[in-house]
Amino acid sequence: MLRVVTLLALGFAVLGMASLSFAAPLKVGSPMPSFANLQTTDGKTISSGDFRKDVVVLCITCNHCPVAVAYEDRIINFVKKHAGTDGKVDFVAINVNNIEADRLDKMKERAKAKGFNFIYAYDPSQKIARDLGATKTPEFFVFHKGKLIYTGAMDDDMRNPKVNYVEKAVEAALSGAKPPACTDPVGCGIKYEKQ
């Protein structure tokens, strides 16, 4: 009897883990997944169709992860350089975690405190992250003319970066060169909810 109970418990545990699964990582060449009516920290809503530049960078990030926080200044600098008013890139950061520290009210506080110069949106459904196959925060996805050309980490080292992969991917897209190979994201695991 104990063995049967143990096997049943194991079975339910496996089912529980399966319910936390997400789609396979998006492959290079795949179209950008759509999203709609995501609330932003500036009180607006955005949809994927709002971004019409040839290069779109989506960043799955959050408030609570120390790695995501460590990259905020780098993201701000990237946006200043490539995605400002006159920039050639659309940049969107999306938070999909639903823990207290990552709710929209906390996102608004963080965006104001840091002076975010980019769109910071909230997807409590977690759909966009699942569609991208995202696993970490921060994780970057660079699209050129609607097709994925790079996914992974922003750069090669959290402390002393020498290569900015996202920047290289953007520059490659704009010049017609070959983008860098995809890399493994570095950061905190996304807190996916059971489906």
C-alpha cells in the first residue's frame, strides 16, 4: 500500500512539473510572437503591432532578480544609443512574473526610481514568455523584419563584459551582416505558474 501511495505521489509530482513547462525556445528565423493589450508602467497599453521598426528587441525581465537589476543601467545605455526617439530600434522590456515584488505597482515604482527610458510592460498571463520559450530574466530576443536573429544573454560577462551580443545582433541587422550565434541567457529562472 505504501508503495502505491508513493508511486501516486510521484506521478502527481511529475504532472505538477509538467504543468510548469513552457514552449521550446524560439528558433532563429521564427516570426515574432504577437502580444496584445499589455499594461505599461506609464499607464498605456501596448501590442506587438505597435512596433514597426525593422529591428525590435524584446527583453523578458523583472524587478526581483538581482541579475536583471544589475543589467538595468546597461539596458538604459543601450536604449540611449540605439532606440531613442531617433533610433533605429524598438526596445520593449516585459515582466511576466506574478510574485508581489513583480506586480505592476512595483514595476511603476522601479521604473520611476531608475528613470527607465524604455517601455516596461506587464504580462501576468505569461503568454509572451511561453511563446518565446524564455527561461531567465533578463533574456533578450532580437528580431529583424519580424524574424528572430538572436536570443540569449545581453553580453559575455555580467561583471566585465567585452562583447555585447545584443548590440552586435542589432548592428548586424542594420548592416546586413551575419548576427552573432545565440547564447545561453544568464539570470533568475522565470516563475512560471501552473497551467
